[in-house]
Amino acid sequence: MLALQRFAGFTTDYDGDVRNVTTPDIGADEFNLVPVITGFTPSTLCFSGGTAVTISGFNLNNGSVSVSFNGVLGTITSLSPTTIIVTTPAGLTAGTISVTTSDGSATSSSYIVSPLPIAGSVSSNQIICAGTSPSDISITGSVGTIQWQSSLDGISFTDISGATSSPLTGISTGNLTVTTYYRAIISSGVCTSIPSATVSVSILSTTWDGTSWSAGLPNSNTSAFFTGNYTSSGSLTACNLTVTNSAIVILQSGDTITLNGIVAVDSGSTLTLKNNATLLQNTTATNTGAINVERDTNPLMRLDYTLWSSPVAGQQLQAFSPATLATRFYTYSPITDLYTVVASPSTTNFDTATGYLIRTPNTHPVTPTIWTGTFTGVPNNGDIALTVDNATYNAVGNPYPSKINADDFITANGLTEALYFWRKTNNATTASYATYTLAGGAGTGASPGDPLALVPNGIIQIGQGFIAKATSTALNFTNAMRVSNPSNQFFKTTDSIEAEFG
């Protein structure tokens, strides 16, 4: 006789049937075989249905069998005495599983229902400059957890590490150099994950090959590449500007390049701003590579001085004016209100936003003649703060390869005294200053010290130095002050370098 296999409250007869211990064990099948549920998996189900649930137990296949989830029938796909595999119905609600056979029914413990994931809405497509990061990409109205993904083709996506919340920020995306696509995968428990709509971040470009543009003229959303020589015949607007492949790019006088991004000039290539040409930048992007900025003075005579300020980083003083005597480069002391000789102009660079008094070359004509200075270096851009002592006069200067608005400079720095533009020509006896305030400019009138009688017009030129009295511990310059203006007014300074203030 077969040994009996016992379970708590149940017994197994010689036929292998499980029955209540109170039922006589006479080896007959005429008694009811009540189903028993011992477990099921998974315990968390999806609202949408379609999940395969495995139910374990005994007497699960006797006669007519049905399985319901909180009263709603599922679809049985596999059936045996100890196992049922059933697919959950749609619209599932939390509750218990019931197994009903011809011999009775059994009820499970409760299961959990995950809500159906909802993709929600994502933000709009973007067009950005190469080398910058997109604006935040957000998703609203979604239900479930988020995993952001990226793709270079809009088809094959990969997860972005750590990007599991909204919005997706530039820290997660990084700076982009090619068009990239983004989407969010929304998950909810065991429910099938769904993707959001795709957001494209486009990088547009056009290339000048020496003859024509590959994709038409650039605009504020398009990066401009120069692989061939180019001389402007008007102003340009672009996202970024890159000069490469040994190209020579010349921006003619009066023309402006306006950028929303960077300037990048590869080694062996050149970008030259002719006198009164302008480079405007609307963002604080960091430029790379050197450009040339040419600046004409007003007519000068030998021994005349000009207060200069460099629009680029890395310009050496002596290299700027090689024929000027080494003892004729000066900085201004706010403490003594005197100009002092630069000890070694051949090893000293222009400090940013600082004015330097430099005499004309010793070879310069004795009759009024324009002198052209060329600055070479990485173009300055962004916010610039010059540290000063409060209530002192300082020799400062326009730090950008563009004009700046004097009114904006005065207002931003809270200045209460005029800006001073020195106006004398080889005449130490006449103290001539052209001044500018928010009320406008004041010249000196025609005189031996200032034969041109120029009146400041509120536009501070590229390379122009001037004197300003601080009302705080910093004199600040910002891109917001930068303007494109055809004015070509430029002031020189005196041959006298004695105290003028204090």
C-alpha cells in the first residue's frame, strides 16, 4: 500500500488524490476534490491586463475550471493539478484571485495593481549652437518612473546615466556638437514601459569653401565654418564662427559679425577685423584661437600719446608698437594720479579693461598722420570686472572687439563724474579733455592742443582707453554694453604725462 503524504489539514489516498482528513479514505474517487491555492507570482499586476500569472496549489484542474481577479475572469493558458497559468483581464483592480473547479473554489491573498504608465507631454524641439547644451527638456502629465534616453539617429536609444527625473538638464546632456534626439521611457511596476514623444536638438551649420556657402548664409541658429578665404561684403549673423583649413577671413571696415556662441580660430588660419569692423557676442561663451583687430588713430604727430586698451587677451605691449621707445609705455596710478613707466613692456601684456598710455613710434611723421595698431590674441568676451579702489581715478578701457555704449557703462557702474578722453597733440601747455556724461559730450573747442575739436558721442571705440572715477571697488563691463555702431571716433591723448586729477 502506498505511503500517505500528509499536509496540514489534508491527506493523500492511494490514488494520489488530496482530500480533507475527515473524509473517509476508502480508495474511491466519488468524493469532492476542493482546490487549494498555495501561492501565485507575480504579486504586483498591471492595470491594463495581459500579465501571465502562475498559480500554485492542489486540485486545480478538476472538472470545469475558471480563474477570476477580483471577480473578473482571466484567460487560462495552461492547466495542471498543481499549476495554472492565466492571463489577467484588462482594467484590473486590486483584490484577490479565485480559482473555481467542479469541486469547489479557493481564494488567494491580495495582489497589488500598478497603474498604467502615461507618457505625458514633452517640451518642444530645439535648435542650438554647436558646443553648447540645450535648454532643459521637461515632461509633464506623465505617470510612472522616468528614464531619459538619447540617440544620434532618432532610432536607437540608450539610457542616460542618472537621468531619472524631469527636467533633463544641460548637466546630463552635456555640450552637443551634432544633432541629438531625446525621449523618456515611462515605467510603472510590471506594466509594459512606454516611450514619450521624441525631442530633437538640432545643430545646424553652413560652410564657406572660398566660393560659396554649403547651406546658404548663416543665421543666429547656424554655425558658420570657413574652410576657404573670405572677405566680407556686409555684416553676418551666426551661432558660432570657426575658421579652419588655413583660411584667411577678413571683416571689412563698417561690417559686423554677431554671434550667439563662440569664435574658434584654428592654428594656421586667421580672422582679421579691419578698422571699425565689429565682433558682437550675445553670450558669455569662451573663445579659442587668436584674431587680429586693427585700429586706426586720429591723425597723430611724433611724440603724441594715445590711451589704449586691448580687445584681446595675450597682446604684449612692445609688440603692439615695436618702434615706440621702451621707456614710453605707461600705466596710471590711482594713488598718485601720475603715469608711471612700465618696467619691461617687452615682457608685459595688456591687462584686460586697463588703459595704457603709449607714445607714437619714434619713426612716426612730425605732421598729423594716422597710425594703425594691430591687436593679436583671443577676443575678450563676457562679464569683466576691473578691481579698483573706491573714489579713485583709473585708466580703464573698452575690453571688447566691439564698441560699447558709454551711457550703459556709466549707469551700470553708478558713476557720478564724467568719463575723460584726452585731447592734446604735442602740446604740454594746454590741459585738454573731452568729457562725456549722461547729459552728453563736451569737447575742448578748436585749439593748438586739440585741432580736431572732437566731442564724445557716447560710443567708446574698440581699443579706446579713458579715465573714470570709481564709486565702488570695481568697474564692470558686460556684453549688454556692446553695440554695433558705424561711428569711427577715436581719441588720442596728451604728450604730457603729469598729474591731471586729484
